[in-house]
Amino acid sequence: MREAYMDREVAAAVAARGGVPEPLTAERLREWQRADATARPRPGLRELADGGRFEAGLGEGVVWARPAGASGRLPVLHYLHGGGLIGGNAYAVLPRVLRELAEPLGFAVVSVEYPLAPDAPYPRPLHACRDALRWTLANAAPLGLDPARVVLAGKSAGGGLAAALALLLRDEGGPVTIGQLLLSPMLDDRGGTASARQLAGRDTWDAASNATAWRAALGARYGTPDVPPYAAPARATSLAGLPPAYLEVGSAETFRDEVVAYAGALWQCGGSAELHVWPGACHGFDTLAPGAAVSRAAVAARQGWLRRLLE
């Protein structure tokens, strides 16, 4: 039966994959990680090059790619993959980011292979993302990248890391980036929003799964007042002084209310933020149903924001 709260095309895609998955528990975490690693194979550099369509290479903790034959120094998406801080990898996400954003807009992509919880709890993933950015800037000239046009970007856990990295760079005095592209970002460890309650057991990544991931990432800090904003950006007391942000989330998504609140906090501090709440979209909707009208609209909105950012 179609999930009535979801967009029709998205619901059909979820149903075709067996429906909303069982919530992730701590007892099943290692099993989930093994299954996730199998489900997200790592394409090699030859596959990433896609028959000469792209140039690709490796750096310190990163895999990078750029449209082949592109001239001049390209703007950069410093991309942080999703996976709840406990899964995913830098390679599997790259082909789609290249097709949907880099090639149409003339960006290079530096995708970061940050370490995963629980083996690498906070702050190790965030520091790896910062170190990767420093590597990118140090190697910008030989790679044909423009160090003055770097956009922090990520989806889900990667979106949360991108937001956290923006806060960290602000407070450390740089390096300066020009924007943050936050796609269904994982921002708040507290899980107390109305959407988290409303969509418990109904979203493809629900409150129980989210709590399991946050426990793995935060360890003994989980559930305490000691969680810093660099771990969970929704904990920040001020979002002033951050680069312009694009935020998107689905209306049928656990993260809906925390993303909307984060956009509001950016506006309240005088910041620039563009917010999209896609009707009937669950977590990962555009991956599950890339051909759905709502997914195509989301990709077009991301492209439009990035184009305007570079003007």
C-alpha cells in the first residue's frame, strides 16, 4: 500500500525497495555497516573518469574529479557524503554529484573520505573534513581549482558536517568559503522535534535510527548538555557570520523541523539562506526516486542556487 503522506512517485520507489526499513538499533549497527559497505561500492578512478568525461584523482583523504577539458580554475564543491556518520564513502556519491552539479555548472568536486563512528567518534570526522579542505587549498593550483570559490556541500550526515565545518572555520578565522549546500542535513542530536515524533517508523531514516547514529558518533556526550555545536550545529547559540546557505528537506522527513529551524536561525542572525521543503519527500527521496518530479525539481533548485552564488 502506498504511504499516503509521501509523494506518489517517491512512495512507489520506497515500496519497490521493500518499504520503509526497520529502524536501526545499536545491536544491529555492525551488521548494518557491513550491509551498507556492500550496497555502496567504491568506483575506481577509471570508472569515475567515465570514458574520458571527467578527470579524477586521489589526495590526502579525498577523491577529486572535474569535467574533462574544462579550462581555467574551477569553483569547488567540498563534498561530504551521507550515511548517518556511520556509513557511506567518498567514492560512491561522486558519479551522481558530477552528473547533476559539477558537469552542468563547471565545478570540480573534492569528495572527502572521513572516518566513521563508532570507531571514529566526534571530533575525528569533522577534523578530517577540515584537513581535507586544507589539502584542497594547498593543491588548488596544480589541480586547476579556484581557492576563492569553494562551497561546502553535503547530504544527510555530510550536510551536518558541512554546517559544522562552516561554524568551525568561522570561529578559527578561516579559510573562507563562499557557501554551504546543505541537503537534508543531520543537525540536531536531541531528536525532540515534531517531525521526529510524527515520522517515527514512517521515514526511511527515522528517530530511532537517528538516535542510534548519534550515540555512535557522540559516545558518552550523547544526551548531555556538553554536545558542542561543531558536533551538532543546531546547538549553536549564534549563526552569525556564516557563508550563504542553501537548505532543503522533505516534508515527510524526520529532519524536516530541525532544518526549518536552522534556516530560521540563520535569518534571525542576518544571514543569507534559501530553504526548500519538498512536499511528500522522505529522507533520500532523490536517490530512491531520481526520476520523480519532486527529485528533478530539487536538483534544478540546487543548480539554480549554485549559479546565483557564482554570479
